Amino acid sequence: LSSRAANILSALDIPTTGDVNGVYDGEWKGAGDIVESICPSTGEVLARVKTASPEELHVALGKASDAYTFFRNVPAPQRGEILRQIREALAAKRSELGALISLEMGKIKTEGVGEVQEFVDICDYAVGLSRMMNGRVIASERPGHSILEVPNPLGVVGVLSAFNFPVAVYGWNLALSLAAGNATIWKPSPTTPLCSIAVTTIIARVLEQNGIPGAVAGLVTGDNNAGAAIVESRDVPLVSFTGSERVGRIVGKTVQSRFGKVILELGGNNAAIVMPDADLKMAVPSIFFGAIGTAGQRCTSTRRLYLHRQIADEFLERLQKVYTRLTPGDPLEEKTLLGPVHSAASIGIYENAVQHLKDIDANILAGGSRYAAADISASHLHGGYFVQPTLAVPKSADPADALWQTETFAPVLNCAVFDELEEAIGWNNAVPQGLSSSLWTRDVRNVGKWIGPGGSDTGIVNVNVGTSGAEIGAAFGGNKSTGWGRESGGDAWKQYVRWSACTVNFSDAAPLAQGVDFSV
Ligand code: NAD
């Protein structure tokens, strides 16, 4: 193990020799297959992780159910106090955990630290929420009666997460789930096991100090089969799934077929629209970040750029300049803006997309291939997955083309020119996905159209703000094939409880509703 990797792992109490346990249900273990965690910047094997065997998964689910029956009786504000301590413990390791995200996922360190900050923020939010998860009292039509809407804990929440946000997505779910009195079982991406082990280690310590069963925040690393076992389990009333549309479709159907609840946070295919009155000084760097931040692997990354004819040439010229100035580097180094893509599979996705652009004779303004070793100054990065962010203008802007319809999870930005805002809004909405979108304008009339009934149909609709980089306060999620799920702020917590409508009769008579007469 390189010394920089060893230092990052040790700072988070992850063993640097021998195989690492990838299962936590109150105890650390792992008798299943071994997976290797690979550093995308160097190709180095960071650790061999012992994942969950089917038997361990079964046991972990049982322990999560038991932990839930304990935890649901802990008063909500006390659960909030535990979340406050989790917040403090995470904040104390903000930089170390941010570095691990950068090391294992490949995003640049400032984005890794930002992810931890998001977890800290949602814990703050959930601490407050623990005193505000209010039900309602409703006027009854019957004398001496009251109707209460009561939120109670739900049970075990299964959290299945994607590789690109290996910490924050779990944070959004864990914080709301714990505030609501549930136990959580986490199945992270098979390629980011160390991030999940580090986070679970931090949380387990806080739970232990408070005498709370560790299985309240359990972890089962593993492959798709481990995910499928959670999805199929009738002991998991709510499955919160973040990942691709392909897998989301399977997860949604399976959970629905057993009448469970599901939150789906799936792929995005996000557009930015630039009007002629936009402030290009703001728009160019923001759209650049949207397209190449996390090397184009955010669900909210900008994938489609629609430019008004009046500013299209100037905008593309400016954007091309920043693209060509960009150099890849070590994501752990402060000045790096472009790290690697996550895996060999990501390289394949990138290469297919770029090849398709070449096949259809698109005008490629920047990028178009992997970086050669000669383009990367630091020799320790020569085994890394570095690709040139690609900026292209395909000949056809027809939104029905496969190119515009599909999410390419890599740094590839396709551009087209429009004449009227209505046309661009039509293109924005003409794709299956509906996660994020962004309009750049100074004209309030455009804003009205954009956020109104005939405007953008995505879950996140921004104005003079890029498509990526949401705050935790609002509910986060997308519409259409993005899955309609909402997580984090807003009213998202209401999905993590079961609601009861309780009619209570305080009177000496038992009248029926709607005046129904059933005298005997
Ligand atoms: P993925 O769908 O391949 O995997 C996601 C998770 O599902 C992993 O933990 C995986 O092991 C598990 N899984 C795979 N097959 C399964 C099955 N049959 N049953 C149960 N679980 C199974 O996604 P990925 O490649 O890790 O992530 C990239 C995708 O995630 C992109 O499409 C991206 O847009 C999306 N994403 C969406 C959001 C959002 O909030 N909308 C956030 C982050 C990522």
C-alpha cells in the first residue's frame, strides 16, 4: 500500500494490512466474497474487503429488525441528540473522510469534503426535525370526536447507493431514517466499500457510547445479489435506491410487487439553457463545473447545453478555451480540477459515447479520447482512469436521437443551438429523465415561463445556477424516469414514517360518519 493511501485509511481506523471486514450488524465480520477496492487515480488496490455471505445478510436483516423494535421507543428528541453526536463525530473527520472519498471514488478533494459537509448538514437538519415531526389534529364531523394524523416509525429502511456519492446519499437517508425512529441497513456500491466502512465505524462508535444497538445503522457490502436480497425482503418496508435507471426499474417493480415503499433516485440527463441576455461571466464557469465536476459523474451533471443563436458562437469559444486549458491531476491535490473517472467500466462508457459522436460526424470542440500517459505529469497517476472531457456539437438537435435521450455517465457535453426559449424548453423536456435543469437569463419573463406550468419538467429547476450542487434544505430528486423520489430536506421525512389516521371518540355515543343510521 502506498504511504499516502495508508495514511488516509489509518486516520479513519481502517486496517492497512490483511483483509477488511465489510459487514457490521453490531459486530464487524465478513465471510462472503472478497472485493478489491481500487484507487481510480493510480490503479492501486487499496484493500481487500470481505463482503457479506448470504447467511450474514440474513442475520443482519434480523438484527436490524430487533434494533428497530428497541429504537422506535427512544423518544424522538433523544434520537436527535444521537444524531447531533454523529454530526460532531463526522465533522471531526471531515478532511480525512473527504480524502478517502477522493482516494476511492476519484472526485477532487474539495468535492469529497463537500460530500461529508452534506452529511453534517443533513444531521443538523435532522436534529431539528427530531422535535418537529408533527402530526395533525383534524376537526371531526361527529360530536365528542377528534381525528389525529400520527407519524410512527416504519421499521427497517434499506439504503442502496451508487458509487458516485459514496457518503452523502447514505447521509440523507440515515439522518431522516434515524430521526424517524427506524433502523437502517446500507448496501453501498461494490466499488466504494471503504467509504461505507469508514462512515459506519464513526457512527457505530456513537451508537455504542449511547447504548444503542449497532444494527440501528447496519452495513452489508456486497454485489448485486446482496442488493437484491434487501430489495426482496419483506422485513424491509422501505427501500431507498440510488443508481441507474436500469437497476431502478427492477428495484421499483420488485418492491412494488411485495407492496413495500420505494424511493427511487435514478439517472439524470440534465440540460442548461443560455439566453442571449445571460451573464456569460457567470454562465461559462458554472456550466463548465456542471459538465466536468466529479469528472461528469454526478447524477445532476450537465449533459446537454442549449445555446441561443445570438450568443452560441461566443459561448462555445469561451467554453472551448476553458476545456482546452484543463489538465488532469491527482484529485487529492488542491489545485486539481479534473480527477479520473471512477473505473474501467466508466472508461468504456466514455469511449462508446465519444466513438458514437465520431460516427455521426459531430463537431468535437474539445476532448475526444483518453489521456495518454505523456499528458499526465505525475508518474504515479499513469495507471489511472483519466479521460479528456469532451465538448461536442452533434449535427442534429432532434431530441428523439438516442444521443440526447440517454444519460452518458462520463464527462461528455453535447450542445445545440436554438432560436426561441419555447423550443429549448421543449428539448429540455423531451427526454425520459427529469432530474435537474438550469436557465441562464436576466429577464424575469423567461424565469416565469421556466418555472411555471409550461416550463421545465425536472425535479430541480434552477435559474442562473448550474444543474449540479444542490443544498440539503429542499427535497432532492427527479421526475419521470429519474424515479419521482425525494430525499433530504422539504417534506422528504414524511416517507420514512407510517401514517395513521386515528379517530378517537371521547363521548358517550357512537355515531357513524356521514349520518349513516344503523340503529339496532
Ligand atoms: P447501479 O445502478 O449500477 O448501482 C447502484 C446500486 O445498486 C449498487 O449498490 C449496486 O450494487 C446495486 N444493484 C445492482 N443491481 C442490483 C439489483 N439487481 N438489485 C438490487 N441492487 C442492485 O448505479 P451506479 O453505476 O453505481 O451509479 C450511477 C447511476 O446512479 C447513474 O445513473 C446516476 O445518475 C445515478 N445516481 C442518481 C442519483 C440521484 O439522486 N438521482 C444520485 C447518484 C447517482
